[in-house]
Amino acid sequence: MADPFVAEIRIFPFNFAPKGWAWCDGQLLPLSQNTALFSLLGTTYGGNGKSNFALPDLQGRAAMHPGQGPGLSLHDLGETGGSDTVSLLESEIPSHSHTLRARNDQADTPKPSASSLAHPTTATYQTVTNSALVPMAPAALAPAGGDQPHNNLQPYPTFYFCIAMQGVFPPRT
């Protein structure tokens, strides 16, 4: 394996950071012992910049290139965001309606035809005298859902992201 650039990030499939590498877990490092790495990262990922600085924290996160793609929001280097779970708002769900079927049949079977509502076998409220179908009032059907957050992760494998603590200092082009 060729010498890495200082601050180069690679993915490893084993459960330890190789010699000269550190996990991208947000740990604080002493600036005095890591001057080359600090000169590249600065306090982009945290730290006070006087005695320490932080490595990137990629634990449970997806990496993203900084910038602004067409029609997308601007994201700066070192920015973090996103959420483990999401609760959809009513404004984020496409408008739609549900049909409610009702019939003037006796409700004497466990499942009436076409899963329709039917009137009871005995007159509980009043007798149905008009068999014409009419739309229900919009308030008759209330919104459903429990406003509970749901997981928002695509299928994924997990690997260790490690950053090179030593190596070749990357030249600027």
C-alpha cells in the first residue's frame, strides 16, 4: 500500500485502526503532537485550535462532498446535519382521499360486500329511507397517524473510516 497523504480518509473492513491511522470518531487530539494534521484540518471538525483539534466524526453518519448541487442546498466542509428519525408533517404528504362505501343492506355478516358499511339488523338510530348515495362531509373522516418518528436509513453495510495521522503532506495543485 502506497504511503497515504496526511489526513487521507480510507475505509477498512476490520475492527482496528492500522498503525499510523486513527478512527474518524471525533476524538480530540493534542495540537502540539499533530502539527501536520492540524495544519490541514484546523478546527473544521471541532477543538479549540490552541491546544487541541478534533478528527472528523463519521460514526453513524453518511459522508457528503461539500458544495451545492443543482437544485440542492449549500453544505460547507465540516458541516453536520440530518436526523436518525423523521416525523412527516401533513404538508409533506401528497394530498389524497379515501373512499368510504356504505350500503342499505343489513349488517348481519362479519364482512359485508365490498367491505362496505351497512345499517344494523335492528334499528339502532333510525331507518334508512333514502338509498341515494351522497358524499360524506369532509369532517366525517379525521386525519390518521400517530405523529411517531420512523427510521430513515437506506440499507447499509458498516465499515471503519480511518484518517492517516502520518504520511506524505499533500501538495496543492
